[in-house]
Amino acid sequence: MAHEPKSLQFLVEAAAPAGKIFTFKSMFGAILVLTEGKACAALAKTGIGLKLDEISKEELLEFDGAEPFRYAPNCPAGKDYLKIPDSMLESSALLSQWLARSADYVQTLPAKPKRRRISSK
């Protein structure tokens, strides 16, 4: 099922877990969901992909329709994100639980070092 990333953003905003603040960054036709500056989800025409720890990935894969996330149907699957089943988009409470798990997980990851800008002198 094709999705509109902006519509998925509204769903994520509505299901945002208590105490979690999400910001959104448009990137190459998709939208990245950040919490405290760390990416926890991606919104694309293929659906919502969540960054999760290994145990949560295993649990999510038990849901029918969960699979490795692709930004587009013809793109290779990424290793960091799992696509949530479309059926989960119908339950704000369930979506909220999984968004919280993703947001909590990314806060345990080390910060990525800032990239040095090369000056053009």
C-alpha cells in the first residue's frame, strides 16, 4: 500500500508517546523522525520504518506485515529500520508503544561525531 509521508507524519504526531518530543526533517522524498536529535523513524511512501534494538526487532517481526524497511519498493532493504505493518497505523495506542520503544532505544546509542566541513579556500 502506498502512503504519503506527510500523512504518516500526522499519524506519528497524533500517536506521540507522553514525554517524547519528535521533530521532522524532510529528506529525499521521505521524512526522518528525530527525538533529541537522534533519528528513530523514517516515513516514506512504503510506510513507517522504526529503528529498534534486536529484541524489539524480533518481537515486531512476529506481526504479520512487518519486514525490513525500504524507502521505495525498488530500493534495497536497510539493516537499521523495520517497517511496521500497515494494520498498526489504525491503532494509535499500538503505534505509540512502538514509537516509544524506538525513541527510547536511540537514546541509548552513542552520539554520532559531527562531520567537519571542508572550507573552500
